[in-house]
Amino acid sequence: MSTIVAQNTYFWKGIPFNSLKHSVYISPSTLQVTRILSLLFNLFCSGWTIYNQLQITDQPFYQMFAYLTNWGVFLCTLYFITVMAFQGVSDSSSLWKFPYVVGELAASYQFLIIPFFWIVLAPPVISSMDLLSWVNNLCIHFGCGVTIWVDVIFNHMKFPHSHRIILIIVSAIYAVNNFCWTVLNGTPPYGIIDWKSTTSYVLSVVAFALALIGYEVGRCQYKRKQKLIEKTALLKIDV
């Protein structure tokens, strides 16, 4: 029991209450509206991703999880589902902590997914993309990221140092998943990352660095808002 208490104290030090119901710059009711719209958008993107995998591509369903983009879409969707469900629970409840961590992960990965796709992966195929491909890619490689970062800007999530280890662990799990898929199937999900060339490892490090930078950007957002809160009545609390 003491170990559990110690871990809880470490991971949630400086976050003594459920801040998911708090907003900065805008009213809680306005934040609620943005979350509802974001939830609907991400549900659409998740539904389309699953439909695309089952009906349009000739790939098995489980290959969907070989793509980090899909992890990003599902994390955003999971965040908005759970934040809507648990943002109003009491401070003593542990339920609000799950969407808190999921939101940090979603924001970090979207900070990686958007530039990595449009700068590294898209250029070779962008000239052959039809209208449906453009809509699809703009939704899952841009729109989902916009929704989670809008929420980060207006919410009061801290992105503490203690949660960074969760990002590292999840990133390691994805890297192993991608590596195993590539080795076992002989075809990498992302052709440029085949785990054979030096470029593969360089790009993997760059991608991980982008996720870490995204986490730090979220943390800097919080610190900036915290300074303003200390000077003004910027924090809006839905009571």
C-alpha cells in the first residue's frame, strides 16, 4: 500500500485536484462546446479509419495499429470521450487522471505526426493524391492535432516531468511494435523506416524528439498560463 501511495504522490505531485473542468482564456461552457465539437470530429476520424481498414484496404485489421497516425487518432478520440465523461468528478476520484494522461500523450504525438507526415512522408505521393485522399489526410494528419492542441491551449493541464516516463514507455512500445511488424511481414508500415538503413534510425530518433518537444511545449503552455493566473483572475472554474 505504501508503494502505491508513494507512486501516486510522485506522479501527481503538484496536481492535487481535478483541473480538467478548469479553463483558461475562455469560459468553462465555451471549453465544453469545443470539446463536444472535437469529440464529434475525432469520432468521425476514428470511424473512417476503421472503415478504411476494413472495407477499402486489403490489409488485415490488426495492421491498423502499425501506424502511429492511427494511434494519434485513437488517443485523441479516447481523450475527448473520457474527458467528457470524467471532467466533472470530484478531486478525490482517480477517474479524472486517466484522460489527463491520455491528453498529454495525444498532444505529444500529434506534435510529431503533423510535421513528420507533411514534411517526410507526404512529398513523394502528394502529387498523386485525389480529393478523397486530401480530405482523409487533412483530417487525420492535421485536424485531430488541431483539436487536441486547442484543448491544451484552453485547459489547465500541467504536463509534469513525472508523466514524461509514460510517453517514453508508450513510444518504446510503438517502436517495438513497428519493428516487429516490419521484420515479420517484410514490409515496413512507413517505407522510409525499414530498420535497415541509417536513415531509419535517424528518422526514428527525430520522431521521438518531436514527441518530447511536443510534451515540453505543453508544459511551457501551462507555465505561461500559470504566471498569468497568478497575476489575474484568468482561471475559470465551473462550480
